[in-house]
Amino acid sequence: MAKSGTTFAKRQKEMAQQERARDKEARRVERKDTKEKRTLGPDGEDPDIAGIVPGPQPIPDED
């Protein structure tokens, strides 16, 4: 005769896994929405990298 506790434990484990998958999908959708809503600068440039010039950077003035 099989132990009834093992079936219950397996079901609990499966339910926890499904809950984590739902949470992960919700975060994925939220990230996608946030990314789509992000605004670009006035000239269509990403504000995080606006004004960055490729290549060697000038040495900052020392105060």
C-alpha cells in the first residue's frame, strides 16, 4: 500500500511550481509594458546614453 503523504507532498510541490511560473509570467509582462512605455528623448535618443561620445573620454577638471 502506498503512502498517502507522498501524493499530497507531490501535489503541493506542483502547485508551488505553477505559482512561481505565474509570478514569473506576470513579471515578464510587466517588464514588457514598462519597456514599451519608456520615453525617448526629443531627438529619439535614449536618455540613459544621451551625450555619450564613443572613444576616449576627456579628463575631468580637478577642483
